[in-house]
Amino acid sequence: MTILRTYDHSSDFDKVGQLLIDTYHDPDSPQTGHINWLQPRWEYMHFHPLIREVDLSRIGVWEDAGEIVGVAHPEFSGSPTYFEIRPGYESLKAEMLGYSEERIDRAEERHEGIYLMEGDEQFAGIVATAGYKLADGAEPTSVVTANLDPDVSPIPDGFRLRSLADLDAPTKVHRLLYRGFNHAGEPDEDGVADRKFMESAPNFNRNLNIVAEAPNGDLVSFGGMWFEPNSKYGYVEPVATDPDYRSRGLGKAVVVESIRRCRELGAETVFVGATLPIYLSIGFKKVYSLQKWSKSK
């Protein structure tokens, strides 16, 4: 018997992660039914500073005989709702949509909508009947083989690549990410604590997270990487380059190096939630998208 209950972070974080590991779809195999988030995205969500603004009690969990079979959740406060479903429990979709409207949208007084995997015609029919329509804002996912040509992205003269395992420079890393995500001015040093929080994630590997160091010692580009050993894939997140150092191939170089290191751990493929030119130039190709659906108040 399936029961609906409130998410309990202390006991459910790992269980939901296991659900995502269990339901992983190899991009080279035929994709049928619902494709869930990749596990590293779930982990990154919970160790991003924005998680402090999320009311975790609004996350709905469906459980059967002690096993989590469905989750309805935002990614950050005010975001659309995402759904994670174990195959065999597709009958929960209508209930999960209703939960999203009552416990997530209405509680936060917003109607940002939901995300569904493209090709899930069953769920699309349910939400269309409920008044939802396709909207702009699809989230693509791209994949590349981890066996890249080592010369695919040479680093410019005078710069060097380093991993976070080689550094003890949280203030420099924080400044790089602050500027790399286009924030104006200089960062508040209080943000260093946020960076340390992100690096405290259970599967954060400092050796896989690569920075480019400029000749003057500044850190100017960041390539984040997560490794999921069960399914042997890497997940790129986040990537940012200081505006003063863009268009020099540094972003591409840090991503390629992070992929190389991930391959050394056993990764066969690497995913990224984007189709930007930087990733296409490395060899990434789109494999699927989450499509946004919304409806008027």
C-alpha cells in the first residue's frame, strides 16, 4: 500500500538519492517512460545555499513498504515542481500533480508550473486536462563519452589548471564564482561560509573540481564535477569564468580536465544540464529535456 508523507531530510535524503540511482537510464539504451533527475543534481540542490530558503516540509514523498517510489519537490524556493517516479508507480502521477498544486504552489502563493520529461505522454495528458500548457524554459540534458581526446582543449600560455585538492583558497574560489555568475562588484566575505557548505556535500570530490589560475595568481575559471560510481557517469556543475577572462578557452579547459579526472575514477559518460556552445564544442550532445508546463491562476 502506497502512503503519502512529508519529506524528512535526515532519513530521506539518501533514500531519494538511491531512487535516482535505481532509475538511471543509460543514454545509449532505448528510453521509455519517465526519466528522473540524476542523483548529483539532488545532492547539489541540498548543498546549495538556496536550500536554506526551501521549506522542506513541502516536499511530498510516496512510500510503499518502506521504499520511496515517488517525490514531488521544488529545486529552490519559488521554482517549478519536479517529479521523481519509480517505474511501476505511474498511477501516482495525477495524485502527485494535485499535491504539487495544493502543498507547493498554493503554500508559496505562486504558479511557476511544473517540469515533465519530454515523451511522457501519460503525464502530459494528465496535466493538459488539468489546464496546463507547454511553456518556454525547457531544461536540456546533454551527454559526452568520458574518453575525450586529451588535446581537445589546450590551456593558454601562462595559465595553469589546479584542483581544489591542491588549494586552500576559499576566498579566491568564492570570488571566482561570485564574479563568474555575473554579480557586480566584489563579494561579501561572509559568502565563503556558503562555499564551504557546498563543499561539505557527501560526494563532493575536491580532486574533480578544477580551477584555472591566471599568471597573477587569481583563480579565473571553475569546472565543477560530480561522480556517480554506481552508474559510472560524471555530472558537470557548476561552471563559471570571471568576465575579465572569458573567450580564452579557459572554461572549456577546466571542464575537459574535470572529465579526464572523472574518467580515471571509472566514468564512462558525463552529463551536463545545458546545450551551450562550450559543451557542444567538447562533444556533448543533447539526449533529453525536461519540458516546462504552466497554467494561469
